[in-house]
Amino acid sequence: MSPGADSAGALPDPTDGNVAANYSGTPGAAGEVADATPAEPPPALFSCRTWDRQEYFSDDPVPTRRCAPLRVSGLDGSAGGGQAAACEYVTDTCAPVPDASLCKQWHQHAHDTRARLLFGRAEDPGATRLDLERIEALIHASTCAGAE
């Protein structure tokens, strides 16, 4: 307190931790941040399988179409010998992940995406990195934030 000031008119000490709580306009302990919006449940996730039995997760409800190679033979019935190629468009099969395991599978989706990036299996590392950041932000903003 400064000399000559009486205790009745003294200002609060700015180093006191309760000052922020008393003057912040929000009740609560010092440093406590009120959460304005409650976390939402995560969006739907789909477990998908390709024509060659590769499994993956997708948050896109529209299954991917892929070109499945066909065996090509020559005019005489012999193997094509690499001179020709053909494929058939096949749509992946996808099913929604049940609500009971949704958080676990979102974390698995993030793990799989991270593994593709770290172990060089990503066709486009930049796009995979952005996808991983998007998935992690989605998990963090949802009710799955602390669960794994």
C-alpha cells in the first residue's frame, strides 16, 4: 500500500490471483475459462473395404470407385504378356461405424492416417498431412477429445 493511503480506499493488488476472477466479468476461480459451447459428438464414420480386401475408414458417405484390373489374354488365349491392360470400375463397400465405437474408430482413423504419412505410404504427403490435421481437430472439438 502506498504511504498516506488508508485501507478503506486501497486498490486491490494486481499480483493477487483473485483480481482476475473479481474483475474479469465471469465468476469462478482465477484463470478458469468458461467453456461457451459444449463438445458435440463426432460425425459419422464409415468402415470401407476395397475390391482387393483393403480396409480403411472414411468420413465421406459416398463410397470410392476404383479401377480393378482384369486379366487380359491374347487372341490365341495366351496371357496378355503386358501388351494390354483393362479394368472394371468397382465401388468400395462401406458401412457406418456403430455409435458405441465411434470415438475409438476416429482415433484409429487418425492413427492410420499418421502411419501413412510417417511410413511413406501416402501418395500425396501434403494432402495427407492436411487430412491428419483436419481429423485431429475434429477429434479435439468433439466428445472424443479425451477418449482413446
